[in-house]
Amino acid sequence: MDRVIIVRAIRLTLLATLFIALGSIRAADLDPKAIKIELPKDIKWVASPSGSEQAILAGDPSKPGLYIVLTKWLPHKNSRPHSHPNDRFITVLKGTWWVNTGPNYDPDGMKPVPTGSFVVHYGGQVHYDGAKDEECVLQIVGMGPADSKSAERK
């Protein structure tokens, strides 16, 4: 009977050691040729004069090719009527995004787009957007260059 207890204790010790070893494997052990992870604290946000901040996740919006950016609209900030040359595909990640179309700037006529929504801004079409009472974070995917052309009627 003592032998059975000792065998069980050894098995339990080996099993515990295996779980401890597996638990100590960290994300840093991932092959960087296979995967890249950027934690929120490591994403670099750059402020713009319009009241938004942008973080480029992939590509370069100023050059030809695919890009992915995060745009953060601060409360009570928005753009003026403008257009982009190419389609842009937008997911609302946080907050309520406020949008409107056309060259006449009418912030009171902006429509709410809640978290989780998907929006397409079609190339060459006039729109404006931003935030009201809360911060709003968007993920924008498109093909560059992502120039912005003012289209406001004054």
C-alpha cells in the first residue's frame, strides 16, 4: 500500500511540473516570422489638428496599396465636408460615430452609427463625420493614397 501512495505522489509531482512548465510559456516565445502582436499600450497614436488621432496598423495611407488605420475622434470634434479618391471600409470599434453626407456642413443633421456597425465610404463622394459626447474609435481599411479633398459649399 505504501508503494501505491509513493507511485501516486510521483505521478502527481510529474503532472504538476508539466502544468507549471506549460503555464510558463509566454507570447514572447512565438515565432516573429509567423505572427506579430501589438498590444493596445504599444499602438502609437498621432494627433491631428481636426480633433482626431490616428494609428497606422498596416501599410501607408499616403502611398498606393492596402492600409489599415485606427481613427479616434475626440468628443465634440468632427471633420468638414470632404471626399477621398478610393472606397474606404470602416468598422466602429468603440462609441457612437456621427456621419452626414453632402457639401453643406450641418452638424445637427449628423446621424448616429453605433459600435459594431460597418460602413462604406464610396470614393469621390462627399461626407463628414466625427464624435459628439463621447470618444469614438474606428478601424478604416482602404487602398491608398488616401488623400482628402475639401468639398464644403460655403
